[in-house]
Amino acid sequence: MDDSEVFYEVLPSGWWTLAVVVFGFVVFLALLIMLLVSGSKFHDPPGSVPTTPGSCYPFCTATSAAPEPLQP
């Protein structure tokens, strides 16, 4: 008996399809990650943090006085 015949007798009949599907999924995942990462510019320095005009009273963590309410 040839070694390849023993190989096919021991393994279940649907293993080849499962192996191809898993391999295809791994290749798809690798290409998706490569596509997402290729647009990133890791070597550029980070930009400045945008500042908002006015008070950040409800969201600030710094201890400062609360803004006075506007008088109509």
C-alpha cells in the first residue's frame, strides 16, 4: 500500500473542504488587516489636540470655578 493511500484512508472525507475554507478565511483576514493598516501613517508625529471655544464646564476634570449663568 502506498503512503498516500493510507493518508486518505485515515482522514475524514470532508477535511479538505474545511482546510480550504479555513485557509481562505485566514488569507481574507490578512488582506483586510493589511488594507486597514496600509493607510496609517505611523511615522508622522501626532497632531495637536483640538481645543474648543468657551468653557468646558460640565466635562472638565480640572478644578476651576463654574461659569456664571448668562443674564438675559
